[in-house]
Amino acid sequence: MARHVSRQFVAGALAALAAVILAPAVPAAATASELVRYGFDDDVATGPDTLQVFQNARGSVRISSAFNLGGYRSVEIHDVAGDGNFPELLGRFPLRTEGRLYAHFGFLVTDPEQPWNVALAGPEWFALKKDGIGFWLEGRGGSLYHVSDSTPKRLFPLRSFVWYVVDVTYDVGAGTYDLSIREESSREPLVSLASQPNATAHPGSAVQVFSFIGDTGSDTSEVVYYVDDIVLTADRPVDLAPFVAPGRRKLFVDAWTDHKRRLASGPVCFPVADVALDLGLDPSYLQGSAPSVARRVLEGALDPRGPRPPVKALAELPAPLAAVVLWARGCEELRAKRADDARAAFERAEALWPRGRIYPLSRALALARAKQTDEADRLLTSLAGLYRDDLRPEIARALVGIARDDLDAALRILAPPAEGLPTELRADVLRLAEQYFFVLLWKGSFADALRYATAVEARAREAALPTTAWTEHVGDAAFLLGDASAALGAYQRALISRDGKDARVFEKLADAYFRLGDLDQERLWREKVYGSLH
């Protein structure tokens, strides 16, 4: 699938915006409210903080000098029918959950009959729901439409080889937008609409990406269209960090470790390790009068993608199985960051079947996510006798420390079992080891993290277990320690063991080459993930 595209910014008010509309777009230094500005006359580095290009199958997204609105180049998007995919130019900007966003861009179509789409969307991506698509333009059948309140509404017939200039004021809180569209040679708009409900008529629907694509799934489009002078500004100041490398405001390695810390500070359920102990289910019980029901319930609980018994059937289940269903639902709520709902589900499961030891353990994780860390600590202390040879409570205690931003406490808890790695590297042992490694990184103890990752990698190799993850961790620690050459070697080994296919390792290779000053290789590996605009 393809993604979204270029960016430009106009000064804060609509008057200033109008001035920019009539002038060529020129790359400019960012102002406080400027989110995106692209005129495509200079080289544009793709990356997580700029643009991402998807040109799968036979479609393409490329810089072109055939047509331009401002300057001398634009972006050409070419879709091919029946190739099983569509091209896309995707751009990201800081999440806007309130205030107004001003969007400006120009487009030119060569054949108005062909379908194509432009959208602003939020964290739910291109779905017609809250925080999904906020603003949506589509060309098809010779006309331009906007989608408001889930309904396509015709605006006007399109003409071939004519630049149209679009200005949108998107009010996030109200869930409405003003829309103005004019031909490049005219000051009078063809369209001037005010207070239109957004694509789903949802007030407060946030946005953070913009996309220029071909069709939306029918795979019938042969469109060739051009986009230029993209500008996005916000009505409130936005502090944007400077670029530290092409296409990114933060190096990939730093972004990855930050991502791992966010995951750790919002814990999710541990997997079931022992059905009898964790869920309190006697195997003989599962061979009772309804083994098929028990099997479906367990499959649904142990596999998040599995089936879920309907809510109305919960009261019809025996208490042990109803508790399993409630626990699985609580885990879903915890993943969705609804800590209070998760805690309530775990409490109900525990009340129904107190023999399941994973229910109070999961409740402790919900407390940690809700930042009720003292209560979580007390609960975990009370569970110690139930988990004599199980490392999950230790990991949970460390996660509580991370949730309260107390890395020293997390390190004190994790260090004894992590440094004394047992010979048998069970899944819970490796999870604890990885948590310990990341706490060392977050503490800035890069030399200790490198030493530890190297030791675990060697232990896994001796045990004939996969070493790829720990080889990558060796690279991470070496990179943060300042040894880009050692990091490069580790990432190359990790990539080989993954058959040369791993986008995260591609990103980290780009970091290593950037630090080593090899910008050609940096670009090669970065563009394997984010595509290229050449």
C-alpha cells in the first residue's frame, strides 16, 4: 500500500495564506506554526519526519519537470490498473488534536475520468471513523468530489492539464472544515464552502498524516496526476526539533529505544505459561461435558486473534471458563490503554475463579498503567509465594518502576536474576534479560549494555537458540556507545540471519552509515524503507 506526501507552510493567518497561494512555493526556514512545506525544486529526503513513497507493482511516484505550479518541478503520481497495488505519497506531521490546521496544495490531472484521492487522516489511518479520515477529496468520472459526513458530494467538472489550487481550514475540535478551490489563473474560487462536517462528522477527530494516492482499492485507475506547493500550518505554535539526519529529527536507534520505553511504561498482559497454574484449570475439568466449548474459550484467550464467545454467552459458561473470557477481554482493554476497564475485568475474573494466579498479576499491570504504582507494588508483593520459579512477577515489578520513571528501582529488581542467567534460556528468562538490557540503555549505561548483550548473544548461540535479536542489541549498544563501525558489523550480521529482510535493521544500518559519513549508503538503506523521490 502507498502513503502520503509533501509539505509546505503558510504564515499563521488566512490573509498570509492567500499571499502564498499566488506566489511560487520556495523552501523556507520553518516558523513556529509551520508543519510542512514542499515545493519539490530542491532534493527531498524521504524519512519518518518528511515523506514516504510507495510505488509498488507498476505504479510510480517521482519528481517531474513536465508540469509545475510554483518553481520548476512537481511530483507525478502514476497508477496502473490491475497491478494489485497503488502508488502513494505519504507525509507525517505532529498530531493535531485541537485548534486549526491550514492545508494548501495544487493538483493537475491529465485525464479527469481516472480515479484518485487526497486525504488528511489521524491515528486510525484511512478509516471512516473518529481519528481516521478527516478531510477527503476524490477525483472520478470527470468530476471532483469532497467526502463530508461519509457522503461524496460533487464539486465541479475537472479539466485536463489545469492546475487547481486547494485551501482547507480544518477545525479539529469542531470537526468541520472550510474549503476553497480555484484555477491557477483565477483569483475567484470555483468552490467556497464553510463549516462542512469532516469526512465522518466526528468533532475532535485528530489528524497527523496526509496522502496522495491513485484509487482506493478497486485497482481500476490509470491516473497520472501532479501535485505541487504543499503547505501545512497550525494556528498554534508547534515546536519542531531540528533535523539530525536526512529525513529525520531523531536517529532511528534513538527512536527505537524510546519506543521500547513507551511500551514498557504501558505494560500489557503476560502470556499464559501454564494453563493449570495460571488459569487454575484442572486438565480433567477440560475433559468434562463440553470440551469443545472449553477448547474454543482457551483458543480465544491464548490467541488474541482467536474467536471470542459473545457477551450473552458469558453467564452460560462455567465460572472457570467465564473467568478466562473476562481475563482475555481485560487484556484487550489493557492493550487499548483503557486501564480502568482492564482492571475491572481482571477483578471480575479473580472473583469468579480465585485459583487463577494470572488474574491478580494482570491486575497489577493495569494498576501500573494507571500510574497507581504503590498499589501495584503491594499487590505484586502479596503474589510472591505463587510464582516461586517464575520471573514474570520480577518483570512486572520492574515495569512498575519504569511506569513511575524510577529506572534505578527497575535496575535493582532486574539485575540479580538477569546477571545470573540460568543455563536454560526460557521465554520468561529472555524477556527479563531484554528488559534489563533496555533499562541499561535508558540509564545511559551503554558499556554495561554492550557487555550484557554480547554475553546473552553468546549464551544463546551455545544453546542453539536464535541470536538475531541479541546481535541487533549488540549493535544498538555499540552505536549508542559511539562505535558506529562495530554497530554496522552487528547490524549486517543480524540482517543476514533475517534473510536480508528487516525494515528496522535497514533503518539502523542507515544510522550507522550516517555516523560513518557514508551518505550514499545511508540514503540507500533509508530509502529501502521510505522510498525515494528522484
